Amino acid sequence: MNLSNKIYEMRKAQGLSQEQLAEKLGVSRQSVSKWESGEAVPEVERLITMSRIFNVTTDYLLKESDVDELTIRTEMLEQQQQTLISENKKEQRRRYRILSCTAIYLIAFALFIILRFALFNTVIADALPGISGYVIIFLIATAITIAVNLHNDKHAGD
């Protein structure tokens, strides 16, 4: 693989646009485009900066090799895999939040119904003025929901 292909492949592997790479190197997007098409070659200072951005040696950039293409493609696949794993974890956390909230509020609603019928004609029912006792149940359910989800988020980072 030659220099122009390496610049293109490594830029893609890093998830950078031509414009973003150009900005990091202090050049125009057209310069990056010319480097990638083989119309021009970057100056030595740009090659050194590029080697830092891509975390490779200048030898790696300048010397041609077929192994390089395989290495870059492997890195691209690993990056895509990490992105998919991260998105999957986010989706799992989102589902957990929805299910835990639903379960907690269903339990609170069941408790609300049970208390409503159990206390219908009792002295305790008179002690719970109107709907305020039931609001307390749902406030407690909300606090439990928040605590459960914060606990899950704390352990999701492990």
C-alpha cells in the first residue's frame, strides 16, 4: 500500500473526514484530497504530525507494504465492533430503564388499588385525606425508580 492509500485508510479508520484531518494538520481539505489521490505528497512536517494523529511511525507512512492494508482494515473492523458493542450496551441500559420503571409503577399502582379497596370503609381511609396518600405512594415509586436506575448506571460503568 502506498502513502496515498495509507492516508485515506487511516483517516477512515480514525473516523475523520478530509476536512477534519485538514484542520488537525493546518492545511486545506483540497490538500488532503490531493494527498489521498496521489496528486501531491505532504511535506515532512505534515507527515510527522500525521504520524502522531494516526499513532504510527513515519516509516510506516512512507514505506510500502501489503501487510499495512490488512492492519488498517483490522483496526477499522475493531473500531466498528467497539461501536456496535457500545451501542448494544446503551440499548440494553435503555431497555432496563423502561422495564424497571414499568415494573415499579405497576407495583405502585397495584398497591394503590389494594389500599383503595382494603381501606374503603375503615378508619384508616379517613386518615388518608383524599388523594394525597396515594400521591405519596407514587412519589415513593418515583424515588425507587430513580434509585434503581442510578444504581444500574453506576454498575454499568464497571
